[in-house]
Amino acid sequence: MEIQQQTLKHSVKFSGIGLHSGKKITGILHPAPEDSGILFQIKNRDSNSTAIPARFRNIGGLSYNTGLQSNGVSVLTVEHLLSALNGLQIDNAIVELNNGEVPVMDGSAAPFVYLLSEAGIVQQKLPRRVMRLVSNLRVERDGAWIEAEPSDSDRLEIEYSIDFNHPVIGKMQCSYVNDPVVYCRAIAPARTFGFLKEVEYLRSKGLIKGASLKNAVVLDDQRIISGSLRFPDEFVRHKILDFWGDIVLLGRPLIAKIKAHRAGHKLHAMLVEQLLKTPGILEPALEKTPHRIFNLVPKLSCSS
């Protein structure tokens, strides 16, 4: 049985502050036709807009966020919204913005999941095309690595581990198998995190102008100073959240088994690049596994 592509039922508005720009941002999520993918549209004061497809060829920056650019126009911090769209298996959507950054909201993907559920999800006429990994691949950088191998299932699976020299974080590991309900409950609420000692440096680089204790988990040298965690292992869950957004830049849903250690946006992008440029490593196929929005069986296991 062929599985259809999905888009939004209705448009929905949102607003917030840009994590890096510090600007107030308003936007609208719109439905899009089949095979459109995810498009970012930045509207200027003259109501003209530039469309930026969420594809690897448009990567514009990977400094503490994933940015896209096209024809001299850029958009920052797309990963959390892309993660929510991917987590809910939405193939086609238009993201209209009045400024070149997606708002940080509370630092997680949960507000975007809420917005998408408000808009509703509908199936479209054309089948959902996926890319199936058929041979092994490894990318590595500065002691961090990602390994990809063919999956025995029809889903994207990931095992992610982190290792921070910090008394609150230390070593953590989490495994997740693509499932929209589990994504909404266990991955989407995990917030981005940062360290107080890095604030001055990052702001000197023009970053995190909109960061606060309300939109990130913030740590000093010994403890969390921004309040309690949503999960004991929220840090590694957020890494999975980021990966789920960055892998959208492949252009089609990926069927593979992934292991990542101490990775981040740059290594996620390296994986996508190698998948796209390695001949014969991906096999196009039609998705056969039904959409799992009503599957309530948990597929998450984590440890710290």
C-alpha cells in the first residue's frame, strides 16, 4: 500500500523572538502542494518574498544553529521547526517569515508541534518517496562521529550519545525510532542548552542576542541556573531533536540506522553531504509503513 504525502490543513500564525538576532519575528505556516518540500519565504517591507527550499545546497551557516540562504537572503535557526515538521511526518509546507530567523519560542520544538496540530494534517494525492540507505557510511570530525547503516525496519532509527565535562551532564545516551506520538511526548519538549561562561564570547560574535533563561537550559560551572529539567536526560534528547531537523536537508525522508557520538549541526550536515554525493548509497523507494500518528507504543529508551 502506498503512503501519501502530507501537508497542513489550514494556515496558522505564530510569533516570537529570534535566538541569535534578538528581533521580534512573526510568521505563518501554510499548506503546500505535493513535492514542494519545506520552503521558507522571507517577506520584505514591499511584500516581495524570496523562497528558500530546505535543502542541503542552501546551507548558509552552522554556527550554533542551522541556517539557510538563497539569492542573498538568509534564514537562521531553522532546525527546531524542521524537526517538528519531520517528527509529525509533514512533507510539504511554506514557512512565511517577516525576518530572517525562525523564533526560538521556548527553546524546544513543542510550541511548533502545538501550532502544527492546530493547523491540522491532511494526506495528499501523491505517494511519499523515501531514500533507503543501502551501504554503510561514517563521518567524523574532532573526535565526534556519525555512523549510518541500512535499517532492518522501514523507519529512521537513531542512537545518540554525548559526553560533557560538566557535573550535571556527563555521559548520556538515548535511542529513538521514528514515531510521531513518541516524538511529541519525548523529543519535542527537550530544550536547547548552553553554558553561562560562553555567553560573552557568543554575543561578541553577534549570536544569542535573544537568549534568556526562559528559552534555554542554562548552566554555570556546577549547576543549572534556569530552573528544573523536563527530562533527566533532556540534553541528549535535544540533540536528537536537532538531528531530526537537520536530516530534512536531505530532501526526502531517510530510512537508515544512525549512531551519533558528540555530534552537532556541522556533523549532521557532513552526513547529509556524504549521503548526497556518494554514488549508489541511497536507493529511492516509496514508503510502505503507514503513518504512525495513532501508534501509542513507545519506542524510546534513554540512559544517563
